[in-house]
Amino acid sequence: MNRRFLPWILFTLCLSGVAGAQSASPAPSARPGRPALLSESMTPPWLPRGAFVGTFIRDGAIVPEVRLHWQLLFYQGRRDTLGLFIEPMAAFAAVKPDTVVEGATVPLTQLQLYSLQFAVGYTARREGGLEWGFQLGTGPAWFRARFEGGSKDAESYWVGLLDGRLRLGYRLGGKVGVGVAVGYGDPYNYKRASLARPYVGGLQLGLYADWR
């Protein structure tokens, strides 16, 4: 054999061995997929994407409330969102004060509160599924109250309602978030002569669900 060709033969055999080893080695495993975008939703934007069930507590009055909320997102990231929440709300007093007039017996027999809130809301999620958020908003509200034994039997007023909540929960399966919420609400632009106004709003406690 011509010795001048021996180095080329050895070089060719080495290249063949390297190519064979590369083809035999397992392909690198794909990176685990990142969690789905928090903002991804199977719910159309014209349908509600969340709900809140809670209660106002103020000066001895306990006023359970129910809310639905629609979401119009103007920022969406992989782990957080920022948008406009639109929340219709209805609340009815379950526990009422014995009197609304100091030094007299004028019990509050009925209290209803309705509102349409427009709020800026933020939600963030951690990889483990833990999520937290907050919202702050305002909107028109109408409350109606009835009394017994006083100078007037009923009153009805339109007011503004300022409302904010903090939320802490867990997102199940990456799709539905559930948790607790605490907040505060307070009316403004009200009649000072109102007897029911001191029992409208107050500390807010409840549970939320978010199925965006």
C-alpha cells in the first residue's frame, strides 16, 4: 500500500466513527413547556370571566353581596395582566342595626345596594399556581332603605361608590383561579341627612373565582 495514502485513510475512518457516534447518541430532550399565558382564555370577552361572593361589614350591619365581572385587558404578559374590570353588584342586608337614630328606637328593616363598578385590576401568577392581585374602582350606586318608628319610613339615594380589594388565591389547572379577597368600600356624594348611609360599604370579605 502506498504509505502516502495511509494518513488519509485513517482520517476518513475517524470522521466515520465520529459521525456514527453522533447519530447513535440520543437527541437532546426538549425544554419543558412554560406554563400557559395567564391571559389566555376560552371565555369570549363579552361573557363574564369572574365572580365574587362576599359581604360588607359596617357598624353592626352585615350586607352580603354578589358580583360578576367582565375583563378588558390592555396589557397581558406571561405571568401578569392589567386591565379594566366591569362589575355589576347587588347586595342585601342580612344583619341590621337595632336603631339608626341615637337615643331613639328606629330599627333599619331593609337595606339594598346596587352598583356598577369600573375598576383597574392587576393579577400576577407564580409558577406553582399561586396568584395575587388587586383592583381599585368606582361607579354609580343606588341604595334603598326602610325604617320603623321614625320620622320617615324609607329613603332612596343615588351615590358614588369607591371600592378596592386585594386578592390571594391559587390557579387550578392553569385555567381557573379561586381564593379569598379583602377590601373596603365607601360611598361619596351622599345626602348628609341619610339615615342608612352609615351602613353602606365598609370592610369587605369574600371569595372569588376567575375563569378567564
